[in-house]
Amino acid sequence: MVTNEQKEIILQVLVENLDLPQSAYEKAKKRYEDLGAWFDRDDSQLKGNNVHIFPQGSFLLGTAIRPLNREEEYDLDLACKLRNGVSKVTHTQKFVKDLVGNELELYRKARGIQEDLVSKHRCWRLEYQDDISFHLDIVPAIPADEMKKSMLFESMNKLGESQKIAKSASDTAISITDDRDPNFTNLSEDWNISNPEGYGVWFANRMKTSEERILLEKAQVDRVPEYKIKTPLQRCVQMLKRHRDIMFSDDESKPISIIITTLAARAYNGETDIFTALNNILEKMPKMLNPIFPRVPNPVNPEEDFADRWAMAEYEYLKLEQNFFLWLRQAQIDFHNITSSNDAKFISESFSKKFSVKVKNDELEKKLGTIRLDGISSPTIKEHNIQEPIKPWKDSF
């Protein structure tokens, strides 16, 4: 019989082996702080633009996970917001992107970075390698105009978000550069909108217990960096992302992280332990999907659908929606299996196969408080595997 305490220990051991070391987060912080200092130096072309460099994605949310092998780089997504001196009326997207790119090229040479600066559609990519290798994707941006912020606030408020969270989130919206935009080289007020900081505000609120959410509505509370908190929600997102990565490898048909993160955050109900939180999230995630567009609305821009590709004809061959449900069902089975046994050998083998995590049997036995007798094995759970996910190359011919 597996106790609830043992189930919690199993998941804690798993996620501790997935989590980034504190040193990686601190190194990432030093990376973008150094970049910010460079942009603000006396002879910088951006000196008068009041630049704000900040992380987005998993590093912002505290849900980053270790690369599958030591040779892989850490992904560090950054936004570079020019808060003064640039507007849609006076400058083009191309001007803003080139301005940031010029400074990044000077930074690359000054820091002795060997790899060339690479221009992507929305960002610049910088390969930063020393004791910890990062590739930095830096998105040039300017603050969104007040009308757009007001529209975002109203949309969030209409969907039931509190006024405090809606205001905090909508105030951080940004307009970003994208060389696929027909007006990339022309003056235009129609830039793509993004809001990584606003999503971070929303996610941080979802991490709280019900009592803490009520407190946040009544008082100003200083935020602690998300990567230092480690709530059950963050832990669940980390485990779900790694399970997805192993099940699909590098297939472009795999469920994307923003969908997993958003649905998990919506399903999370302030549980205080990982096991209960994970069970509830896996059960409730399908109920968080809308039956019609937008299927998975961006919580800080509800008109944007994170699952828009599910219905696009050009992505039909990837079977994205079908693969999401195949993955979810397999995750339900696999997490049930590893928490239904206290056999250290079975658990460690499951960790290795399903999560690419290596844990010694004796270490698990010690943590679980179980000692196997010679020649006697604890009962194991019969493993179930759902059929292989639909691969792009397995589409009908």
C-alpha cells in the first residue's frame, strides 16, 4: 500500500531532478542584467531610450527544466523594451529591430562571443557559451499604446479576471517587431502585440492559494522572483513538459508549452501538495478547453488563441489536437503508475523511461522508507502505453 506521503515523495524526487539548479537561474539573471548595463552605457545608441530587459517564458515563470543532455543549451527568452524616444508614429519596426541589433553586435564582440548574431522573425539570437551555455532570443519592443492596453483590460475584465490583476497585466503589454509583417519597413500603428510580463502577473496569481489571492486583492505585496518560490503548480508544469518532451522527442506535432502551462494554471486550485495538484490538473485540463475559438485563449489577450494552429488547414497533417489528447491520456496513465507503487526499482525505471531521469534504487528506498527483502520484489504496476503519437511523416499518402 502506497501512502499519500510516499506518493508526494516520489513526485518530489522526480521534479527535483528536472529542476534547474539555482546557479542556472542566477547565471541567466546576470546575463540579462549585463546586457541591460551594456545598453545603458554612455556611448550606447540606446542610452536615451530607457531600455528594460526582462525574461519571458519559463525563466520568468520558474517552470524551466534541465536540458535532456549536458550538450544542450538553455533557452533564455528576453524582451528588450525601449520605453522612451521611439513610437509607432516616428519609427518603423525595422528601425527598432536594427537599432537593437546594432548594439547586440557590439556587445557580442565586446564579450568575445564567437557565434554570429542571428536575425529571427521576431528577435535576435545570441549564442552565449561559457560554463553554462545559453542561447538568448532577444525580442525588440516598445510599450503598447494606451488604447490597446485599455482594450486588453476590458477583455480580461469581461472574462472574469479581477480588476487589480487585469490592470497590472494589461499595463505591461508591448508592441513587438516582426519582419513578416507587411508594414515592417513602413510607419504603421498596427504592430503585433505581446505581453510576457502580463502573463507572468496572471500566472503568479494562479500560483496562489485561495486565501493568498484574496490577500492580493486587498494589499500591495512585494513579488518574490517566481523561480525561487516553487509552488505545486510550477512543479506540475515542469513534470508535464518533460513527459511531453520524452513522448514526442523533437516532433513539431507535440503539444506546445504555452498550452500546457495555461491549461494547468487554469485547472490548478491552490492545492498545497504536488500529488493532489497534479491529479486535479490532469483531470481538469480537458475542461479548460473552449469548444469553439478561441480554444485556449491567452489569459492576458483573450482574443488570441494559443491553439489556433489546431484548426489551420496547413497544420492538419500534424494532428495537433489529437496528439494533445493522446499525450494527456498517456500522462494520466504514467503518473498514476509511478505513484501506485513503492517498488524503488520500478519507479527508477519509470523515471528513466518516461522522464530521462536517473535515480539510484537505494536512494529512492531510503526516501520512501521501504527496504526490499532479498529475492522478494514489491508488487509492480502493469504499464500501459497509448499508441505512438501521430507523426508528421505518418500522415496518410
